[in-house]
Amino acid sequence: MTNNIHQQNYEQRLAFLHDSIESGELFRIQRMLNSLRPGEIAHLVESSPPEQRKILWELIEQENEGEVLVELGDEVRTALMEDMDVNELKEAVQNLETDDMADFLRSLPNKVIHKTLASMDQQDRERVQEVLHYDEDTAGGLMDTSTLTVRPDVTVDVVLRYLRKLKELPTPLDNIYVVDKNDIFLGTLPVSTLLTSQPEELVGDIMNKNPFTISASTPSQEVAMVFEDRDLVSCPVIDEKDHKLLGCITIDDVVDVIRDEAEHSVMSMAGLNEEDDLFSPVPVAAKKRAVWLGTNLLTAFLAAWVIGQFESTLNSAIALAALMGVIPSMGGIAGSQTLTIMIRGLALGQVTNTNARSLFTKELLIGFLNGLVWAIVVFAISAIAFHEPSIGIVVAIAMLLNLIAAPIAGVLLPLLLKKLNIDPALAGSVLLTTITDVVGYAAVLGLAALTLPYWQKIFG
């Protein structure tokens, strides 16, 4: 119900933007836009045609520009930044959190990065440079270095007075981090514990001395799994060598990782990038898709070549030509089901070398059982509808073989691609289609060439 309401509100906002631009009522748009959160503004900007985006961008208050830019996809962000000078970009990023600022700076030209860093005070500059030091797809690249820290030898009363003096607190705030004078991480002080403890108690006596921590080099996918498995709201990031506190990762950063991974999996299976602009220029979009279409054309020609090797067989059995397309089609579907399960399992870290054999056996048995069922169905259809039981036998055996080959390819391909450091979501579907097409056509036509005369003699 909540999702439906959200979608209705979103569609209403888009309609409102369109109608207001058409009628020239820009003040209404400005008031509505700046009442939304940065992520909602970014969503509306990305969903608007390019000619409307520039109008919307001019109406966004300067203090919101940086956070909106961070939320936008790479293509849309780059297009908007082309019309901004260095000073505007510096103004846009100055109020961002450390991790968001680092993400944003990575998308800027080096000249702008240096000028932006030079304009910061020393403490902020060092914090941003610390995050930039790490790959963006690691815990170090995700972390925010602006953490709240206290010493273990101070009292609860001192910590509370310290918090009251701060102008604002980081959100979400579930833990305060306890460090020594050298920033060595000692533990966490849960806010719930702080608020329920006596003023005279020492932090060292009430802190959690064995909290879960994440190394700065941990891949972002693993970070997301840790947050999911442990129901974390935040987690400290430490230097694995000297155990110094570097920063913390919060749940909002992890949600972004999960969303990006989901978009990547869906888009990659079509040969596209999750950062692609919905309204990207026609020549640019056509060029990107042409590569994918060209790859599929090559695989189609390979399948056509296989068919061409059995021309005489096809000429002697017209019903076979009508039925043979069913085999690769069924194999493609079966293989895609296995491939999807494998890609999901690899992404979630559920598929490893220790359980791959069990998974292979399971998928093979599923393919064999489905192969038997649908082989019987296709034989019955061939015998009844086409009055060709001999061809039905050939097609049925080919169906069984291809529905066994499909899950084999669906399991082994992503494992092989992963070992070769190739994204299984990107390359797996093309290779799988090639295998199921070639095996399907080769099986049905090869069997027909070798055994059809024999079955025709039996069935008359």
C-alpha cells in the first residue's frame, strides 16, 4: 500500500512539473522542488527530458545542489556540470558529508578536484583525502571520517555535556566510538547505554569492548552483507594494521550499495550500464546498444551455420523445420533460470567452491526431470498434431539433451567468468544463448541425420 502511494505521489509530481513548465509557473516548481529531499529531487530530474532538466536545475537552491548532484547518475550529473564553473562546483560540495564529497570529487576533472581541496580547511581536506585514498567500492571509499569519539577515562556526564555543545549530531547516531590518545579503536558506546547510565560512570566501564568492525579494504558487497546479517545501523572502519579508527559506515551508505548492485545486475544482463541516462541522446544510446546487438548477431550466425550443415535433412523432413526452433528456445529459458540463480548467489556470496558441486548436481537433476517431462509432451504433440512420431522421437531426445546441457552451462559459465574477472551478469546471457542455440540445433538436426531413417522404418 505504501509503495502504491509513493508511486502515485511521484507520478503526480512529474505531471505537476510538466504542466507548470508548459504554463510558465516556475515559482510553483521552485517551491515544490526545494521542499523535497535531495534523492527525490534527483529522481525527478532524471525522469525529465533534457530540455526540462536545465529549467529544473536553475530552480534548485544552491545549498541543495551538491546533495542532488551526488544522487544523480553519472551521465546526468556530467551533463549538468558542463554548465557550471569551478566556483559553482566548489560551492556545491562544501556542505557535503565526507563520503559524499569524495564520491562527487571522483567524477570531476583533476583541476577542479585540486582547486576544491585547496579551498577547504586543513581538517576537512585531510578527511576527504583519506577517503579518496581508497577505492570507491571498498569500506574505505564508503566511510565517513567525521565520527564522534570519546576517551575511556571520561564520565557519562562529560560526554553528555560535550554532545550538548555540538551544533548538530551525525545521523543516524547509534554509537559513539571510544579511542585512546593515538586514535586506537577500543570499543563503542551505544547511545542507549549512554542515556541510561549514571552521570558519574566511566565510559570505559560501560562501553562495548568487542564490537564488530570492518577493515577499510573490505569490498562494498561484503559490507552490505555484513549489515544485512547483523542488522547494523552503523559500523566502525579500522586500519587492519594498527587498529586505528578511520571512520564509520552508516546504513544509508549501504542502501546505496544494495540499490547500485541491483541496478547493475538488471542492466548488465541487457549489456547496459546502471549509470546510463534514461533520456540519453539517440546516437549515444544507439551506439551502446549496437555493440550488444552485434554480439548477438554473431551468435545467431553461428546457430544459422549449424542449421546450414543439415540442409538435406531439413529438405527431407518439413515437420522437423517447424519443430526444431522449440529446442533452443526451451534450452534458453532453462539455462537463464539457472544463470539467474547463480548470478544472484555469487552476488550474495552464497555460492562458493565448497557448495558449487552440490548446486551443480541439483541443477543437473532439475534439468533431467524437466527434460523427461517436456520430451514426452513434445513427442505427443508431434505424433498427434503432425502425424510424425518418428520426428517426435528425434525432437524429444534433443529436448532432453538440451535441457540437460542448459543448466550445466548455467552453473559453469558464471563460475568460469568470475575466475576470469569478467562480470557474469554482463557476459553470461550472451554465451548461454549461444550454447543453448548451438547445442539445441546440433542435437535435433544431428539426431535427425543419424537416426531419422531408422525411426521412420519402425513407425512406417
